[in-house]
Amino acid sequence: MFNELKEKIKKDKPFLDLINIRSVKKMPSYGDLKRRFLSYGVNVRIRDSNGKFYKLKVSPSIRIAKKYERIINLVPHILPKFYGRDRNYLLSEFLDGRTLTKDESLDIFFEAGKMCGEISKYKAEPNKKKEFENINCKIIKSLLKKQVISSKDYQKILKSYEYLAQKIEYDVVLAPLDIKLSNFMLDSQNKLYFVDEDGIDYNINGVWLDYLKFDKKQNKAFLKGYHSVSPLRFFNNKEYLRLAIFISSLHMLDFFLRLGEETTEYFNYELRHLLKIAKIGKL
């Protein structure tokens, strides 16, 4: 698959007016490369004729590339320098730096939280909320179609979601969806970046809370940074948190379904988690 992708890039010659691509190298990606490409796209490292490196995202379609382009242009100060889009290709700076480790100072975790809070300041248009709810219902239905839940559990999950969505007042915002150490990088000047444009999309504010896996002090510093720019008013509302975690698990299940990984341990864990939140069964 990678060799095919490499040849396609060389044939398409994206950004020819800006760079002359000399080499294409793999970058880490999750799951099967072909499935990842067909669902979300993949990132590669390219080098131009002057020896400069870039990150090139190859999206599965122009539509998806345009979506990423819109998101990147909303938060250009959060992500590495963005050079633009050429058809289904997106070109960004390749950072010379390192990903965060568990031994970073609390100040770094505060800055990471502040950065994620900055992302969440962007609220979706009013019609986006209805679209968001329709998407969630479709994902629930896809679990039934894929036969990973029974008809009885489908009805229970759907009713649980509709109950929470109607009861809880919430905003759909531009949200960081994948908060983990490897998605933050410090460049050679110690400037912090969020480097996973795939991990930003419109969702309920706080959808990431269930995946905040730093230690206690680091979590506290992160949340303090987030709250400094985007108040966590919902943090003490148990029903709101239940909805956020429900949606988080639902979207993770959709992610695995898109990659064809519905038989994995991770999928089964998220499914059990969703059922528990919908008050069906236990972890």
C-alpha cells in the first residue's frame, strides 16, 4: 500500500509551484495503512530538492481534505505551519522536535490544556448541533447493522442518547478529540504544538475528558490551563459528563468500524463502556 501511495504522490506532483518532491517516507499511523487511508487519510514525510522536510497529508477525497483545511485555518496558531491544500493533499511544516513525555513540567501540561481550551473556543453554527445529533444516531444504527449489538440494546442505547441529548444543554464546539502525549510536540525552540489535525473536529465540549490519562497533578495542571481560556462550567454536572463520555465511546466505536477493527480488544472495551453508560451491563 505504501509503495502505491508513494508512486501516486510522485505522479500527482502536489504543490509543484512550491516544492519539488525528492523523497517520500512513512510516518507512524494507527491500524492498517490501507484502511486508514480510505477512512481518514495518512501522513507522510517528504523532502524537497533543497533538503527541507515537510509533512504531507494524503486525504481519501477532496471533500475530506477541504474539511481538514477549514479546521486548520481556524486554529493555525495551535498546529505546525500550514502551507495550504492542493487537491486532496495538505502540506504542513515537519517539526524538528520531540513529542511530550510523562516527565514534562506541570507548566507544559498547563500550556497543553490552554492550547486545547483555545481550540474549544470555536462554537459551531446553530444548524451543526442537529447535524451532530443525526450523525450520532446514524453511528448507533451502524452498530446494529454490523451486528455488534442486539435490536434490544439498540433501542436502549438510542433512548439513552435521546434522553441525555434532550435533557442536557450543551454546545457543539471545535474539540480536541485525541489528547495524549504523542499528539503534542515541542520544537527546537521549545514551542508547543498540537500535531494531530485528524484529532480536531466538531463535538460536545469536554468529549475528551474520559481520555485524559495523565497523572493526577498533570491532569489538574491541564484542566487549569484549559479553564483559563475556556471555562469548564460543565465539569461538576454528572449528567453532562455522562453525555460527553457516551459520545466519546460512540465516536471511538465509529472510528474502529471505519477501520474494520470491530473484533479488536479496544473495540470491545469501548462497546462495554458504551453499554455501561447507557445503563446496560457492566465493565
